[in-house]
Amino acid sequence: MNQYDTLRHLADSWGLVAMGVVFLALCLWPFRPGGREHSDAAATMIFGDEDNG
């Protein structure tokens, strides 16, 4: 087996697993404990300099 086939096999198997794990971690990141405060702060950050008058 040459180097191309070895790297192709690695990318097809473990690369797919690694991308799946990263995808799941990024999808679940907003739902971690304590994440609501950070999400709310980020969502309202653009309104921080507004005057309420």
C-alpha cells in the first residue's frame, strides 16, 4: 500500500470519526451548563450603547 492509499484510508475512517466528534461537540456547546448567560450576553451585546430616552 502506498502513502496515498494509507492517508486516504486514514481520512475515510478516523477522519470521519474526528469530524463527527467535533460536529457533535460544537452542536452541544450552547447547551452546556452556564451557557445561557454567555448566549444572552452575546445576543444583546449590540444594544449595550443605546440610550433608553
